[in-house]
Amino acid sequence: MSNYQKGRRVEYEVAQVFKNAGWTVTRAASSKGPFDLIATKITVENEKKVYFVVLMQVKSEKLPSTQ
């Protein structure tokens, strides 16, 4: 699996976590810019709309062994 494929897979996994929590997620395919994912959510608090935006740069790397 190439680095691109690994990175894309992790981006989709992170996006799914946000989607499952009720966020709308946009992936910047082949992104060379500062953000891979943009997540947005609108809620209503005290009869006012509150807008949330999360800009993400997703990295995938092998975690060190615990042995």
C-alpha cells in the first residue's frame, strides 16, 4: 500500500468518526494545501445558531511498539 493510499484510508476513517457524531465532512482530494478535511456542524443554543468548523491535517504513521 502506498503512502498516498495509507493517508487516504486514515482520512476516510477520521471523516467517518466526525460523520457518526453528526458533522458534515468535506475531503480535499489530492490536497497539497494546509487541510485534508473540513468538518462543520450547526447547533442551536439559546435560540441562536452556533457554527462550528474544524480544519484538519491528517497524518498516518506507524505507532512505536509497546514491547
